[in-house]
Amino acid sequence: MTTMKPVLIAGGGIGGLATAVGLARKGIASIVLEKAPALGEIGAGIQLGPNAFHAFDYLGVGDTARAMAVYIDQLRLMDAMAGDEITHIDLGEKFRRRFGNPYAVIHRGDLHGVFLKACRASPLIELRTASEVSGYEQDGAGVTALLANGERVAGMALIGADGLWSRVRRQVVGDGMPRVSGHTTYRSVIPTDRMPEDLRWNAATLWAGPKCHIVHYPLQGWKLFNLVVTYHNNAPEPVAGKPVAFEEVMRGFEHVHPRAQAIIRHGTDWKLWVLCDREPTEHWVDGRVALLGDAAHPMLQYFAQGACMAMEDAVCLSHMLEAYPGRIEAALEAYRARRLLRTARVQLQSRAIGEHVYHPSGAHALLRNAIMSAKSSEDWYEIIAWLYGGTGLEAEDSKNMAA
């Protein structure tokens, strides 16, 4: 396959780089076209379910990724009004045996660095910065990426891994602006010694309250704690990475328990994002062009699966291009067919979790507490098996959807 034209990849984030690594393992050359002047990732912590580690191993970066991660003991759900635990999922030996891999957290920049290092080590991968893909042209023999600077880059296929605001998706789907959720997320990272001592848990902890929730977990060998607090304030338009004062952050959490408030009081240098997603769509493919990651299925953060789904996409895409040599359109359609229902399920259930698990109040919250507190860790393993057991290669069917 090394004699063929390269696959063009719009976007040098986690999904785009993972795709390049996956293709290289199949002997397929690629050119990553990133619009930023340098390759890097914005953001702090990211959670990695067992399915992420399945993907790491398929992509040949398992050992490197494992060395960067922090392995937590529990997923813990707290009542932000009462200050008590609702339920938890043990992530120890039973969990690892059940799913074949651990659950961990990692700094987003560190994860990006794992894939960037692998890309730079491969002679089949070319990385180009300051190369924004604004559109494409194609015929039966190939596809040409049209760059914003006027350059034209030819390849055998184009993968749109250019995120929520994807220019490639605009041409493939044409579905306009993202859907604004009305939920605003505020992010901070603090040194561990500034985290309240009684809350320095080796857990990914979520405090659920009326129209708000708080998430925290350790990062980078316990040097830092990641803080992410979300408030359903009906924000009307997208915002990304805007610096914001502590007083504005606290405004959405004045009604929660002082123990939960204490976490926010220790944050500094807060930045806000208004969360957006899109409706699931069947239209990921246009001839020799396909979407991947947030360009294909942008989702709210509530399942902690955005990056995991992008890496699964990369696994599946590389396998399909190998399975259909020289048949680009058939390979892209096979990729779409295998990924569509699984990613749509995560998109829609991420929305549902935000409304019905993380943000309810009154009797709704009491019902949530009663139902969730009655379940054991083993019960939760069965509930989440459809998600954490995935590798990205399965073709989801209606029977699996009902499981």
C-alpha cells in the first residue's frame, strides 16, 4: 500500500493523530493537515475507560499510554446537596478481569503527546501545521484537500477529524451550527496540596446537584487535581476557553453543600466552555471522504467518551482500509456502518445522563438516589458492559442496542 497516494487527515488532535498511527500500522501513508501553527492539545484531564486501552493496544501505543496514566480506584457519585455518597463503582481487580483493561485518567496534553511521538517516529506519516482544510474536490481517482491558504493537497481519501466546527463536515453533511446545550463548564487545575485533604480521593468523583455538577480527579502522578464544574444556565451561544472570574463560577453553586463548594473555592484561573453537540447523522461519508471523532459524532462530556470514541474510530477505519484494498469507497462505507449506532448511542445517552442523573432536583433526585444506591459494583459492570467492552471493530446491531 505504500505505493498508493496518501490518506489526507484534516485535524491534528487526538482523533487525527490516532488515525495516522492506525493507518501506518497497516502500511498506509498519510498526511495530517492541522490548522494551528503548532501541534498540541487544549484542556486538562480526560478519562479513559477500558475501551480506550483496547484502542491503545490496537494502535500500538498501549505501553506508552499506560505509563502516562493515573489508575483510580473508583467512579464515585456524590449528592451535592446532602454531601453524601450515592453510589460507586469499584475499578479494582474484578473490574479489570471483567473488561480486560483498567480505568484511568490522564492529562489531555499527555495523551496527545503519546500519539504525536508515534507519528513522528513513523516514516509513513507527514505532519503539516498552518494547513487548515477549508473544503475538498474529488473524482474517481482521488480527492484533493483545499487549504485556506490556497494550497491543494492530493490523496486517495480525506478523513475529516477537524472537530465540532469541522469544515469537512460542512461539505459532507451541511447541517449548520452545532446544537447549544445551555450547559456551561468551568475548568481549573490545581496542585494536589491545595485540594481539600478530606477530598483527595483516588477516584473520578462527580457531585450531582440541581442543574449543576462537579467533577474532580488526580492527574500526572498525583501532582495535580483536575476540576470541572458544570452549570445548566441556558447559555445561548458557543464559547470556548474564555477566562472567567471565580465569582461567576460560584454563582451556579451557591445552593450546594459547603463540602462541594469547598472544591470550587480552591480553583484558580478558571476558563469556561459552553457545551455543544450535534444530532446523530447517518451521513458520514461522501465518496472518498469520511468523518471521524467530533466531526462525525460530537457529544457532551457526560459519558467521558469523546476521545475514546475517536480512538475507536481510528481503529475501525484502519482495519477497514486494510480489509478493502484499493476499494476506498467500500472501506469508508464499512467503517461508517460499524461505527454509526455505537456512537449515536453514546451521543444520545450522554445527553440523557446530564438531564436525568447529574442535574435533577426534588423527587427526581430522590428517585435517582434510591435506584442508583441499590446497585452493586457487579450490577454496574453489567450495565456498562456494552460500552467498556468495545474495541471499535464491532458492527452494532439492534439486539446489541437493546442489551
